[in-house]
Amino acid sequence: MKINCSFLYLFYFFTCNFLLGQIEQGDALMESMQYDKAIQAYQKDRDSIRFLKLSYAYERKEGLSNAIQNMHVYLENVQSKLTSWIRIAKLYQKNNQSVLAIPYMELAVKENPTEFTWYEMGFLHEENSNLLKALDCYYQGIKLNTFHTLSNYRCGLILSQMQKYDNALINVDNGLRNNSKHLPSLLLKIQLLYYTDKTKSCVELIESIQSEFSLNEKIKVIYAKALTKLGNYEKSIQVYQEILAKTSEENPDILLQTGLNYGFLNQTKQAEKWILESLQSRFYSKHVEYYYLGQFLQPTNASKAKSYYEKALIEKKDFFQADYALLLLQLETKSKKDQLVLLEKFISKYPEMSDEIKAYCQQKIKQLKTDIHFE
């Protein structure tokens, strides 16, 4: 039986167009966010590409398990597997299954070791709390690209957690050489400069970027603390008050730091006001606040300072700084015999005090004993 060639041509033409049309139709439905209909269209196709398309559709629909399943099928039907390994790893990661993602990313790294694949490998290890392996992967990527911003940033984060601040700062600086506007790196650098006592550089960096970027409260607090370290108490107060103006909750630490700044400016009334306000917001030990109140008030109101030192010691019985400050106040008013008793009791209570203070107490005891003997 003869088959009409024209008929065969038309059959194959319309069949091919129909098959091709399912993918195109699915793509159009994806663009219009009609994911269920897109899935139906892709499922009618016969080419293996449909599994990749289905994977993306299920991912958009938040059906990650189906997305992963279709990627595995697609992986079996393609010769070049690199991008599929990476995609499967990313899907597992997105599905909070980083442990399952690692073997696929390892395959990708083995076939194509770039700063990108090493970075992704490192991030997976970091998510699984294996920081040393993560650090090694990031450094492998950095060997290929010294100034890779993200790898250097992640190294900086891990090293800062290990309190290796100087090494962390080197990594962050290298990353910023490639992208000087990478905000996470800039924010981390600010913290590292503060932790390494590069206070002036810390302030300069903050002031150079604050008009361009929105800084979070943590960085603003560092800014205020750094200003205090530099002796710029008025500006520090201003920054703290700006922070307080933007929050509905009272922060006892910020209230305390504001009070300390006023104290350093010898504005004792304001210092007392702010520190007492911080005490009202604090639910744990308040010994530090009472101690600072005593320090600030001691030059002008010794009796009030004494009461604050005593309150500090009620909060914390072995608070050395408050005990020593109280001792010095009492030595000014007590009799020589009472002074001797206080000093001997103090030395007995704090046997591991600094050599300088111990020498002062011992010399004072010796002098008092001599004076009492000759009276």
C-alpha cells in the first residue's frame, strides 16, 4: 500500500509543532505565574528537557521535593552533568537538606574547581556547622581568585567567630578590593576595626558610608562606643539618643552608656538621671550601674557615692572595684584602728588583687601600725 508523501510530511510537521508547542506554552505560563498549568503543559512533552522545566515549575510552586525528583530524572538523561549537580545541590540546600546537597556539589567541584563552586561547597559546610571545612573550601576558591568578595567575606565571618580578628580583617579587605560597596563586608569591617582597637579607623569608615547606606542598630551602637573611646562624648550621646528615638523599647545598655558619657563630661545630674533610668529597665544584676554612679558623684557628694558603692556590693558581694572605692572613701573618715581593720579585711577578701593595689594596702597597714604603736 502506497502512503502519500504529502500526508506524511504534514503529519510530522504538525506533530513536531505540537510537541514543541508544549514547552513554549509551559514557558509562557511560567512567565504569567500559572505554575499548575505550566506543569500540565510540560508533562505532555516527550523530550527530556521537560524534567528540567518541571523542576523549575515545581520550585516556583514551592514543591521542592518534586523539583528535586525531576532534576534527578533529568540528570540521568543528559551527558553534561555539571549544571545539574549544582542545581540539585542548590535545591537540597533550599529544602534545608544541606547534608544531601554536599555530595552533588563535591562532584561539581571535582569536575570544575572554580571560585564559584568552591564558595558554594564552603557555604554548604558552613550551614552544617563544619566551619573548618568551610574555611578550607573558601580558601581554595581564594587561591583561584584572591579578591573574590563572597569567599573573603565568609572567611572573615568564620575567623571573627574564632576571635582571629586581625586575620579576618585581611580577608575582608581583600574582598572589598574587588567590590568596595559590598555592604556586609563593610559592616563586618567596622566591627573588626572596633574589636582590634582601631577606633579612629572604625569611626572614619562609619562616617564615610553612613550617608550612602542605612546602618543597623548594632553598627550605630559600635559607632557611639567608638566615639566614647575617642573622647567625643557629646557626639556619642547624640548617636545614642538617635537610636532611642527609633525604638519603642527602652534599652538599658544604651541608657547606661548615655549616662556614662554625661558622667565623663562631669554633668553628674544628667549622668545620675540616665543611669538610674537604665536601672529601672534592667532585671538582672545592677552592680555596674551603682559603681559608676559612685564614681561620678564621689568628687562632689561623697556620702551619696558611698551609698551607691554599698548598693553595688549588695548586688554583687565580691565586686572588687566597688569594694576598693568604698575602702578608699572610708579610709578618709575612719579612725586609724578602724582603717587597719578595714585594710586587713580587704586584703584577706581579695588575695589575688593587682600587685600595685596590694603594695599600697600593705604599705598603708605598716604605716598605721607604726602610728598606732606610738600613740
